[in-house]
Amino acid sequence: MNSQPSKQPQKIIETIIDRLDEKSLKEAIDKPIDGAVQNYIYEYKEQTDHRQIQRLFSDFTAYIYKEGLKNGFVPADLPAHTIFLLDRYYQGNCSNGYTAAIFDAINGGQDGVKTVLQRIAEIIKTIERERYINAVFKNGIDISDWHLRCKIVEYLLTKYKSRFTPALQNCHPSQLADEIPCLLSIIINSSSTLQQAIDSL
């Protein structure tokens, strides 16, 4: 039987990672979001309540998608989507989640609001990077080929072992066959962190 290069896990992963270099991710996602953050204008009021803060968060989220990413994706129920993002991803000064974000914004004054908005932008960056990685993954791998996906996971767990937690290292490839985009995200993010550390020396 012929073993086509395109079916070899190493070749597939090398091709995908080449398409997901940090420069490409920054150009496609980080740069436009950072630009939108800088251009976003809002009126800050000393006396504010959680409803006003929630509205600000939702408006900011919509602005990031519309003016930053320009991808046409704006959830039908924007307040609910914003609450979901904060509940799932926000890490505050003393606590996590949506309530923590409201608390940090109200009690931190103008700087607190600015910090929370920046964190929302970072949350969206992370989510959009995962979407981008997932799209490249779907274009680069035949997702209907279960055995190939297992081989790819096996290759990733072997070659990039040090990038993964012990819990992931101990998983059987078949357990992670549906999680290849997440594994790739871990690899790419850890490479980016390492490069930033090297650049700062």
C-alpha cells in the first residue's frame, strides 16, 4: 500500500503549523482588534450602575466584531453573549466571571473600566484564534478519517510532549481525536510565549 505524504501526520502538522505562524495570527486577529480597542470611544460617568456597565460591555463587544474583525459575526442577543464570554473566560482581580467584571469596573473607576474592556478584547482574541486554527485544521485534515486523527494526536503528544499537562500526556490518542485544534492552540501559544521571552532578553 502506498503511504501518501499528504497522509503522514508529520507532514500534515508541519503544513498546518506553517499556516498558523504567529505573524499570520497577529495580522488576521490581534492587529485589527488592537486597532478597534484604540479607536473605541465611550463616555465614562463616576456614578454608574451595573446596567450601564453591562451595556458598555455589550457595545464594546459589538464594536470589536464589527469594526475590528469586520467578520459580520454579531450575536443576535449581544448582552447574553457578552455575559457568556465574561462568565466563562474573565479572570478578575479577586474573582472570576461576569459578576467579577462588573465589580472590577464599578469599583476600579475609569482605570477599572479600561482594564475590563482590555480583558474582553483579549478574550475575543483567544476565541477568534481558536476559530482561525479550527478553520485551518478542517482545511488541512480529513476529519472523517478517524485513524488518521488518532495518528496525528499520537504524533503531537510525542513531539510536543513538554507543552502539554500531565493529564493530557496520559490520555490515549483516541480520547483526543476530536481535540486536535485545541492541542494545536496549546502548541502555538506556548511557542509564542517562548518567542516573546527570547525577544525580551
